[in-house]
Amino acid sequence: MRSVHEAEPFLQMALEEHRELHHQVDDINRMFEQPPGEIAPDEVRALHARMMSLRDNVSKHFRQEEAGGYLEEAICRSPTVAAKADSLQKQHQELLELIDRVLAAPHVVDAPADVWRKSQREFAAFCKRLLAHERAENALLAKAFNVDLSSID
């Protein structure tokens, strides 16, 4: 089994995209840790902008996968991963709908505390699903490219 450092550019690109998505999620989660009523208006606007950026990046990432990106390369290398790749791609629309629901909530300073907490919960649910999705993709890629990804985050 090869290390990730010996892997093809397709795999390295995929892993870098996943790391970037994880960093964005972590950044937004840190912002959501602030209690309702203690976040300044500019911080609320920044939170919403970061969620929009994450949504755009997730959407771009999914479009790339669906248009013959690295998952297609993985299937070419290991046809046994085709069913799992198809299953993962079918999750894309649901994940986008989850983040869209969070983005639709009123992100204003004077939003009631229950609205803020609901947004926190919905974003946490989105994160859980997205990160599980990305871990499953990483496992599929590790199998198809015959690499050990245990040393990466």
C-alpha cells in the first residue's frame, strides 16, 4: 500500500478539497459557539458570508465530482467502488438542501435565541452529515488508489 504522498494528483486534489471544507466547517462552528445575544452585527454578517462561501465550495466540489472528477478516476482504477461512488453522489442534493435550510434562517443580531439555537443545531446536523460523507469518500479513494490515509486528518 502506498502513502498519500506517493498518490496521483487526482487523489491529492480530492484530499486537499476535503481539508479545505473541513477548515471552513471548523471556522463556522467556532463562530456559532457564541451565545445568542452576544454576537455583534458584523460577526453575524461574517458568519452568514462564511456559510455562503462554504455552500458555494460544497456545491462546486459536488459538481466537479459529478462531472467526471476524481470519483470517476477511482472507478476506472477499481470498478468495485462504483456502487459506493453512486451512493455518495446521491447524497449531494440532500446535503445542499441541509445547508440551504440553515442559510434561510434569519441571521440577524436581534433574532430570538431559539432561532439562533435552531440554526446552530441545523448547522451541526449538516456538518455531521457532510463530514461523514467526506470520510466515506476518503475511504473509497483509499481503496481505489490503494493508499493508506490513516495518517491524514
